[in-house]
Amino acid sequence: MKPIREQIKNKPWLGWAMFLITIVVVFLLGLLASSVIERRAEAVFAYTPKVKHAPTEPRNEVWGQNFPKQYQSYMNTKDTVFASKYNGAAMIDMLEVDPRLVVLWAGYGFAKDYNQGRGHMYAVEDIQVSLRTGGPTEEKRSPMPNTCWTCKSPDVPRLMKEMGPAEFYKGKWDEKGHEVMNNIGCADCHDSETMNLKITRPALVEAFERMGKDIDEASHQEMRSLVCAQCHVEYYFNKKSNPGSPYLTFPWDKGMSVEAMEEYYDEIGFADWTHKLSKAPMLKAQHPGYEVYLTGVHAKRGVSCADCHMPYKSEGGQKFTDHHIQSPLNNVANSCQVCHREETASLIEDVYERQDRIIENRDKLEELIVRMHVEAKFAWDNGATEEQMKDILTDIRHAQWRWDYAAASHGGSFHSPVETSRVISTGIVVAQEGRLKLSRLLASMGHNKEIPYPDITTKAKAQAFIGLPVEKLQEEKNEFLKTIVPKWEAEKDKREATYETSLN
């Protein structure tokens, strides 16, 4: 074999090739060295705490002293300017946007007041100002149980550790309001010593156990969705398992599909409320985002909730999770374009196209259900019997459960458009079958004409139609905000002085 020099002399291109290969190798080694240095810097940053605090420390600003970059990004959650085509971060009066919701929820708190949430930073404040939480006096006590606080604050893990979950769930919503004052944050999802992701609400762990699963076996990537699934799920308040305490429970024992949870609820005879017009035993879907997400293509490809809603970012040579939890549509570059190479406008257009088509069908189902409630009331008013109405009420219950499941799984039309469309289509079928039964019943009672449809074109008209004294409710809420909330704030100031927090 000829010497290398002679080969290069005879073939000059070989020397250039070796030169370029050397440059590439040196470049890759440089990247590797940079990555190692970056990871070491991250490790030093992550495990050199400036402040020692209790494991259940609820104040995000205290955690922020150890993790300033994450905390600074979290503080951006205050911004509520962003608005997409549907919803966003701003507070929106959904009953004004869609007055038919008032009729769907007649007899339930959501008919009084339902606003688009402004995000984690405002969870405590938004529930305080809602008309659903009732009045401030003993005679006007809130109908909501204390369980409603469960997902609103890192004060909840602290209280659950102090008194146990069952004891925490007891009582009315306003009884522990003075203890729940810090915004959703660090202690809701992280272990205070290792900063590993942590499940802090027992309902999720208990649901896994009943399904024969061990949540401790979940991978880190799975935990990047499971910490969200503590709250962004369907749940109900089980009053039978723990008398005197509405115990927070996930209805996953038969499965996590809309049909499996419906079967579960039907079997135990559970209803969130009885509809004021139709007298149907109703189900109120909470926000089954996790269940719907699991049926979508992103979940099947191993993409977690945090990958899109809390993508990684780099600052000062450090890579960390962006804690500005928000719609990916407000951060397409870091959320979507990490995987998708299309232009921003094209990606957003794809999302809106899916939402438009699904919401079109969802609105049709919504209209059918409103008519069912109105027609059922007409049947009752004209002498229908419970036996005659039994199957019709079940259809109303099942149709609205499917509508609400699709509507309350915020982002479902993008997370899993195929499953969301399927759920809505089955709801339309159930609603149409129920209306046929109503038509036959009314015909047998001598009523063959179309039932008058009420004027519910505005929120005020819809609330008047169902007999809701909104002005009185607002007066009670104003009294509550003037008297009770300031007392809670004063209690918070006193309590902060007792927190076990010390500097090194």
C-alpha cells in the first residue's frame, strides 16, 4: 500500500476530504463538550438550594429563590392578553357567548355563572368571584363542598398532610377559604428535595390502584402528563364511600372512555343534579382533558402535556422547562415546530380547521338537547308519568353527558379530533332517538304540534326563562367579596408568619 502522502499527492481531493472529516469530528466533539458542561451547570443549579423550606411549602415565591428561571417564566402566567379563535387566557363570560348553556345547566351552579378560566395564576381568585360559590351568611351558605378547593392551590397538599384527605374534603367551600390562598404552583407537582415530579392529589393514585396499576412505575415522560392528570380529568364527589365527606373520585374503574364512565355512573346511580326543566338525573363532565388526550395521536407518539404546554427553553447556557403554562398557539416555535416543519400560520390554520368542524357538530347537538329539555318539561306539565318519561330522561342524561364530555375537555378538538367527533356523533344519535320518543309520547297525549321554543338569545333571557334570580345572587356575591375575602387575606398574613422557612 502506498504511503498516505503519496496517495494524497496523486489524489488531491483525498486530502480535502480528510480535512473536512477532521473539521466535522472536532465540531461534534465540541458540541459534546458543550453539552456536558451545560448539564453540569444545570446539575449545580438544580441541586444547590439557597433556601430550605418545608416539603409542603405553598408559597411559590419561596421555591422561586432556589429556581429563579422557572419562577420567572411561571410569573408570565399573569399575562391574559392572548386570545385564540376559541378561548385563550382572557376571562370570557361563556354564558354570554352561548346562552343555551344556561338551559343545559338549569338547576345547577353553572347556569348562574361560567367564565373561561384565566389559568393557574388566577385559580383562587376566579373561584372567589364566581356566583357558583354562593353567599357569605349562614342562611346563604355555598352549596359547594370544600372538595372544590382540591385543584386550586398548593395549600391543598399542605392541608391534606396536616389533616388527611377525607377530613380535608369535609364541610362547605367557605370553611377553609382562609387556608387556601396561594396560586397553583411548585408544590402541586414537585418533590421539595429532589424536584422530581410528584403526585400530590390522592384521587389519581387511588384510581390507578383500583385499575391494578402502580403510579410509581410511571416514567419521567409519563409523569410530564400525569401531574396534569391530577386535575385535568373527569371526577365526581363520592358521598357514599365516606359519609359526611364528598370524597374526590375518578370514575375509571370500568375504563376511561365516555361510554365506560357513563356505565360506571349509571351502575352506581350517581347524578350531579336533577335538571330543573326536564327532571332528568344529570351528569356534569368536569374537564376530561387527560382521558381525551390519551386517545389522540400525540399521546400515541409519546408526546406529553408538558412538551406542548410547557416546552423546554434555554437561557444563559441552561436548559429548563418553561413554566409559562399556556396555549401552544401562543408559542408555536417552541411547542409545535420542534417536530412540525410547517409555517406558523399553516399550523394554526390546521388547528382552527379542526375546531371549526367539531364545534359545528357540537353546537347542533347542543341545540337538540336544549329542545329535549323544553319538550320534556312540556310533557311533564301536560300529565306525563314517571314510567312514560323514564327512557326519555335516560336519553337526555346520556346525550348531554356526551356533549359536555366533548365541550369540557378543553382542547379536545385538537388533542383528539377523531375521538371527540365520535363522541359528539353518538350524542346526536342518542338525542334524536330521545326526541322521537318524546314526539310519540306527546302525540299519544294529543299534542301533535311543534313545542314552542323559548327566546334564549341572551344570557339574561335564558336565565329569566329558567327562573334564576341573578341580580339577587350578584348582591350576595358582592357582600361576600366585601366582607369575607378581606378577612381571609388577613388570615393569610398571620399564617405566613408561622411557615417554617429558613435561609442557609
